Amino acid sequence: DVSEWWTLAWGSGALSSLSSALHASAAPSNFAHAFKMRALWSKCYDSAKAAATRLASHLRARRCGERPVSLVGVSIGARVVWHCLELLAEMPNSEGCGLVHDVLLLAAPVTLNAARWERLKPVVAGRLVNAYAPDNVQLG
């Protein structure tokens, strides 16, 4: 039984611009196109970091209640969750621990660096799952 659902809405302008550009790109890719995509992606990335900062602050203040939360993120939304976990892990005196129970990242554009993943483990009380396809060239 799920008694509460919380949703974080963020970055709609930047994400909409990126989506429009991706859908309009029927022509072969070239350097100019890649440069444009990079600029749009950077805006989405910056927006994700800002949303993660707000989410970490929200969780730290226990605005979602006293129970630990479960976080689910897909694609760039998973990047929001990732950055949030990194911020929680950086909090002094283990203040970020006990706020998150389970995490599910789907198609997350995040690092596979084992040391960075290890830093996140103490923040997540339950399972930390990164579901991705290893042959996905966009994520690799």
C-alpha cells in the first residue's frame, strides 16, 4: 500500500528545448549539430544539478515526513537523484544518512567509477540499483 507520492517537477524549459532539437534532427549529424546538442544538454545538466540541490535540501529538512524516502529517476531525472545522493553524502556528521531508503536509477547518465558509487552507499539504507544497458552508446 502506497500512502504518499511526491513528484519533483524541474527543468521543463531546458528539457523541452532538447527534446524539440532531437526530434527535429532528421538530417545526418555534423559538428554544428553536435555543438548545438551539447549546449542544450549542458542546460539540462545544470538544471538537474540545481534540482538535486533543492531535493537534498528538502530531504534534509524532512519536508516529506520523518520516514526515509525511495527515489526513482529516469534518464536526466536519474542524474537529479545521483547529484542529490552525492550532496547528501558530502554532508558533515553523516547528516545525509537515514533520509533515503531505496534508489532506482533507470538509463542514468552517471559514472561507473566505483569510488564515487562507494561514497553513495552510506546514504542509501536499502538498495541502490542502476538499471542500464551496457551497450547503450548514449550512456557509455
